[in-house]
Amino acid sequence: MKPGHDSFLGHLRELRTRLLVAIAAILVATFASWPLAGGILDFLLAPVLKFLPPNESLKFFGLPDAFTLNLKVSLWAGLIFSAPITLYQAWAFCAPGLLPTERKRVPLMAFFALILFFLGVGFAYFLVWPSLFGFFLAFQTPTIQPVLAGDRYLSLVMGLTLVFALAFQMPLVLMFLGRLGIITADTLKKRRPYAIIGFFVLGAILTPPDAVSQCFLAVTLLILYEISVFLLPKARAEDAEDEDLGDDAATKDLKEDALLDNLDANPDVDNLDASPEPPNAALLEPKETGPSAEGLTESLPMVNPKLIAPEVSQPSPLPPENPLPNPEADLNPLTQPLKTPKEP
């Protein structure tokens, strides 16, 4: 089997293990939330009961509706309570493929994701639900009274809450895309008009057919969009600093690896860094195997150095064979005095 194929199958097996652990955590949290389903349902009913007549409550029209309602409440609670375990499993699966700098950021991003998720839930519960219920129930009259079905009510509020919880994740998504270099702050500024139109279209699709929840969602997305435009340049600057530090660390690691490779290739230089042992003093002391130099000098008789050094005779200077004429001499024969021949 090829190494790449074996690695791919290993990733699939790990993904299966992570999914099984996450599903098991959700099931355990769901069964643990079953006794709390009644209290959770009362908490979810609190915003709408303000707009209903006294002693009004939810209705169910089929025999299994009450059981289904409690099961849905327990399932939603199980998803929320098991979120730390499921997020950890996702992180453990993706961490080996990330860089060291990215591994440091992921736990922080997961923490902010949870914070933003619960902020979205709180925003929907305390602001969107009362406005939405007040808008719809304002049309009731003494002759037209609402009858709230438990199954429909739970589907409405939980779906709306999930939409706002996911909408609050938009800054993290944009920051992630910006760190990857896919988008920039300038790109977001240029695309702002199209983004505004898209937000209102999403509000019309994902919310009930009313202007209140649609405007709530569109304005919320627009505010989060502007926050992302403001934070994205700072995130890019931090990434640039981390890349510089990472390059320095990588260079240092490469040098250390090269040094270790050289040490492995040359085992005789393994202890280069170790301090040398002091030499044995006994080995440095001269061994007295005979008379010392001073004794030999004293025992030799004094000798006249002139008798030892041979006399070198100085060579007699040779006359020049062809002496050069004196340049200052007068060579004109007419001006030279006549030479009288010598008498024999």
C-alpha cells in the first residue's frame, strides 16, 4: 500500500473516532438534560407569556406532541452542554495540520466563538423574541385569540436563536479569511454596498415574514461587518510579526539540526563543547635520564673560539677588465697632448 494512501486512511479512521466521541457526548448530554426539560421549556416560554392573557400556556394537538416537545428541548440543551467536547474534538483533528503559530491562536478563537455564540443567544432571547412576539400578537382582538402550539413555537424560537448565534460568528469567519489572505479590509470596504443588500436578503429568508426580525438581523450583521473591517488590519499586522518570529525560529532550528547532523557524522567531535581536562602535571615534568644541560656546560673545558672557527681569507679585488671611459674626459684627439715615444 502506498504511504499517501495509508496516511489518508489513517485520517479517515481518526475522523471517524472523533465523530463517534462527539456524538456520544451529545447523546449523554441529551439524556442528562431530560429531567431539566420542563424548567428549560418554562425559560423559553417566559418572553411570549408577557403578551398572552393570564393563565395561558402552550397547547399540543397530538398524543406524541408533548413527548416530542420535551425530546427537542433536551436535544437542544444537549447540543449546548456538549459544545466544549465537540469543539475539542474538532480542534484535535485539525491541530496536526496547522503551523505552530496557528495552533496558538485556535484555542483563543474557540473561546471567542463560544462567547459570540452565547452573545447571539442572549441577543435573540432578550431583544429579538420580545419584539417579534409583540409585533405578531399585537393583531389579536377579543374575537381573535392566539393558540400557541408547542411544536411550532419551539421550532420558531430555536431556529431564530440559531440564526442569530451563527450570525455573531461572522467576525471570526472574516478574520480567518483575512489571515489566509483571501480578503482584506480594503476589499470589505469596496464591497460594503453589496454586503448591505445581502444582509437584508438574508434577513428576509432566515427570519419570519416581519420587518422587525429582518431589520434586527440585517443591522446586526452590518455592525459585525464593520467591526471586522476595523479589526482585520490589526490581525494582519500581528500575523506579519509572528511570521518574522517564526522565520527566525525556523532558521535557528535549521542551524541546530545541521550542527546535530555534523556531530552524528563525526562522532570524534561529540564533546567539542565540553571543557578540556587539565593535563597531567606528571607528564609535563621532564624526566631526568642523564646529566642536565647545565652540568654538561660546567664539565666542558673553556675553548678559545678563534681556534674553533676557521679563518676565512678575504679575496683580493680584481682589476676591471674593460674599465668604462670617464664621461668627463676629453676624447678629442686634436686637443690631446702629443705623446713622445720612449727612448729604448
